[in-house]
Amino acid sequence: MTPSSEYWRGNRDGLPLLLVIAPFGAVFGVVATEAGLDIAQVMGFSVLVIAGAAQFVALQMMVEHAPALIVLAASLAVNLRMAMYSASLAPHLGRLPFWKRALVSYVMVDQTYAAAILRYENQPQLSPQARLAYFLGVATPIVPIWYLFTWAGAALGSAVPAGLPIDFAVPITFIALIVPMLRTLPHVVAALVSILGALFFAGLPFNLGLMVAALLAMVAGAETERRMAKRRGA
């Protein structure tokens, strides 16, 4: 399995994900322009941040005139999963040069991570270069389409009919990503705690309930894994 073949395999695996990436980007473009951002600001969001969930959270809190520190803290909490993704990928890509790891970190979104980690676990014999090629292969169709449809949503936002249900892409994206990854008890516990926490703390101002739910979910998942490891060692 050469890097070239892995790149094209990743490219093929990334193409079906465009069915949700495209409308997801368009939704953000539309919502951001309706919130008062111009196209340059919208594109700055998507190009520099390139994290759909955090962008939506930050945008909503900005609309509610939340303090800048609260906006940053909430966005960081939503994106803490990226730190867990990085830790998960380190055994597979950690030997690569710094600039290559930096490139991976930039194009690492939920979709590229989900596809890559499944590939790495199913093909542990892949070389680091082949793993990198696969990751970039998945990212190749995803990242430009995210930019393009964010721009399209921002540019054409006022022309989108109000009743057009393009926002379906947001929940479907995360359901499609999360369900296949619920393979262990700690994962299931973290998912359940996050759902219950988000519902229970929904009344907190500035959507802080999401941050609290995320923190509780990480603690619950980590504690479940710790107890399971302790039992196995007993």
C-alpha cells in the first residue's frame, strides 16, 4: 500500500462526506450573514477556524452579545474534542516532521479524523507516509468544499428561501460521525452524559450549558475508562 494509493483511497472515502459538508458550510454562511457578518468575516471564520460546531457556537453567543472571554471559552470547550483526536492520532502520525503534523492539525475536522482513525485501526501495517497520504486524501475534497459552500451561503444567503430545510446537515453530520465511534462503554457513557447535561443545563445564559455538558462528558468517560482499567488489572 503505497502513499499514492492511500491518497486516492482517502480521496474516494472523503467524497461521500460532501453530502453533509456542503449544506453544513452553506448553513453557516447563511446564518453568519443574517447575524450581520460580511463575506470577508464569514470566510475568515471558515478558513482560520475551520471548525463548524465551534463556529456556530461562537456566532450564536456573539449574536447574544456574550462577553468575548465567554465566547472564546465556549468555543474552546466545544473544540476540546480536537485535543482528544490529536492524542488518538499521535501513535499513528507522531513520527512525522513537525510541518506535516501541523498540516494534519489544520485539516483535522471530525470527518477527516473519523475516516482516518478507522483506516489506521483496520490497517495497522501502514507506514507513516501512507497514513499521512490517506489523511490528506480524505481532506482534499472536504476542505475546499467547506470553503466554497461557506462562501456560497454567505453570498447567496438572502436568496435562500426561508422554508428550505438546509439546516438538516448539522445534526446529521454529527450523528453520522458519532454513532460508528460508540464502540466502547466509556464512549457510550460520555455520549449519554453530554446529552443529559446539554438538556439539563440548557437554561444557562450564553449557551454555557454546552460547555458544562462537554466537561461533564469528558470526566464521565475518563472515569469509566479508569475504573475498567482498574478492574482488568485487579
